Amino acid sequence: MQSVAIIIPSKNRLNYCLAQIKYYNKANFRGTLVIVDSSSKSSFLELQKNTQKINLINVKLFHKPLLSTHQAISFGLKQIKDTCNYFVFSGDDDFFVVDGIDKAERFLDSHPDFIGVVGKGIIAKHIRLENEIRIGWVRTYWKPRNISDMNNLKRVRAISKDYLNLEFAVKRVSVCIDDLSLMNQVFGTVKFNNSTDLEICSTLSVALAGRVKYLRTRFLIRGDHSARPNSLIKSNAIYPTGKRKDNFVLYLSTVLNKYDESIKSYGDNIINNYFVVTNKKKQKREEGFMRYYFFYVRVFRKLSGLYLRYYYKRYFELFTR
């Protein structure tokens, strides 16, 4: 596996950056690890010093204190565009299963009609201690599904109805580099500041650009975030209105390079799908169904969490010890 880059934006999280490097060393990663650090200069120098002590893999470190997350991804992509065919974004507390990335690369090599690959994903609560990371609860992050319709608008509609975070797909550099540049231009114009908005727009961009395959292989271990689109999508409390909603529609229209009313209406409908709780779910709540549902979820998640801990045990050990 020589042609995949993992791009990691980070800020003031030295221990997690070091955990990333240690993890991919132990996992025998043979691609390129790109860390774009926006921390203070002293913190970056500390990262450099510690990296030299433990590094056996190809790591590129960049100090860019003024870049936002997506600007950092775009910057990192430009650094590897001539040497890597594929890339994947990673938060500094997210860890990919190297075998899964390897399988994604082989699939894309043999299927030029797809632009990206995802696999099995879990989300785990990281308990950060001074010199180590421990794992709290564990659960499934997303369910198996392909985004494989040949029509780009149908792919976007599929994503809007049943969200799948395509930021974490292994993607073709050649397809995504221009879209990321365009995204940064739009973000600069409308001043997107919400990380959830940025993630969803990135996902829309990938869905518009091409087909994404789901492989049934261990792929992603994501760190817990309190503001995940999976849960935010189902909350009326954050329904985007006014400028925030306009930003979504503007970005969708910009990527499509069309500004007529039909596209704007389509974009508006997609945003509605993202954020409105369905009447069916509301009705179930009113009927008291949720009392039984929450009991089921607690039992099911407890049992599935124990299974996932066993299923991913050797990967947890790589970055927690």
C-alpha cells in the first residue's frame, strides 16, 4: 500500500498526534501520514522532536496555524497529489484499520467507475489520561450501504434521507482536489464556521462527484463527538434557517454549477430531509413507544458494545498502549 495518504488536521492535541504515529507504525501502514498542525510553534516543535524518536513510517508534518479544518485538508492534499492516488481524511482522534484501507485501495484500482470506498465503522468514547488513551463505550457508527446510483442528484437524495459520512471514505485525489478548492472558496464567501455544516457539505460534494462502495471489512474507529451529524440530523432544535440554511443551498448549487430556481428548490428539499424529524417518529413518541425503545437500545447497545470491543480488540490495543 504505497498510494494512500491519511490527512490529519490537528490543533493543540500533541498526545493524539503522537498516538496516531505510534498506531500506524504498529499497524505497519505503508502509505503517507500527513499531519497539518495549527498549534503554537512550541507545540509543533515538540511534535517534531517526538516524531523523530518513534517514526518508522512516511510522516509529513506541516505547521499551519491559520488554516481551518477543510483548508488544512486541502493543503495536505496538494502536498501529496503527485505521489498518492488516494487519500482519506482523519480526525486526530480517529483511527483507520490499515487492512481496510488496503482493501479500499485494491478495490479502487480495479473499479475506475467508483471514486470512493467506506467499510465497517464504529464510534468509541476516548477517555484521555495524561499518558494514555482508554476506551469507554463502543457502538456501530454507520450501517452498511452503497452510494452507487449513476445519477448524481439521486446519490445526494439518498444521502439526505439516510446519512452516511463520506468525509471518511478513501477517495481518489484526482476527483476531489478541485471540489475541495471550490469548497474553500464557498466557505470563504459565506463564512461557514460550524464543523457539522462543513462535514455535511463535504459529504454532499463526494456524493455529487461519484459512486462510493461499501466493503464489509473493518475500516474506521471514530472518536466520540458530542455534536455528530447522525444525531443532529434528527433534532428540530438545530434546524437550519436563515443564513445557515442559505449556505447549504448555495454550496449545493455552486458544486452543481447551476443557479436556477429548480436546483435551489431541490437543495432546499435536501436540507429539509436532513433536519426534520419524521411524523412517524413523532407519533411513536406520543404513543409511549420510546419507553420500550430506550430499554431495547440500552440492552442491545450493551451487548453489541461487548462484541465490538472483542471484534476490534487488537486495533484498540495499538493506540491505547
